[in-house]
Amino acid sequence: MSEQPIPEPMDTLNNLFGGGWSALEEKQQQAGVEARQAAYDKALIIATPFRSSAGKLALDALRKMTLFAPTWDAESRDALSAAAYGFTREGQNSIIRHIERCIAVVDEGPPK
């Protein structure tokens, strides 16, 4: 088995980052564009059903069941159960808020 020579550090850097800082900035910018497009695509998938008239009615019903319902019910539960209930309710609320954020992203339009 023949040993391969150890490459010079500058040669390795040039191979990885051939164009210097501008090449790194271009790669970072492209990654940002791709990430924004991927986020928009996911938001579109989630928002689409809720943008129709039936979907708007469904989202309104979900809001009433979650966002407008009490989150904490400490009177009828012990402290630990009340906390668990509160965290569960906040989790439900966060789903509705996420759907609303997705709709807002889609309403703004695709990334440019």
C-alpha cells in the first residue's frame, strides 16, 4: 500500500474554497436563497387548505377551540396537572399560530 503525500494546507484551502471570499459569499447567498424557497414551499403546503372559504371556516373554528379557550385551569386540578394541562393547551395554540404564520408567508409571495 503506497502512502499518499500530505497535501499542502494552502492547496487544500484552495481546493475547498477555490474562489476566495467571494466564492464563499456566493455559496452562502445561494444557500440562503434555497433555504427561503424551502421555507416558502413548506408554508404553501400548510397554508393552501386554509386559504379556501371552507378552510377559513375551519381555521376560525380551530381558533375558537384553542386560542380563545382558557389555557390554565388551576382551580379544578392539582398544581402538576394544571401545569401539564397548560403546556398541552399552549402546544395546541402554537399549531394554530404556525398555520397563521404560514398563511402570512404565502400571502407575502414567494421569495425573491
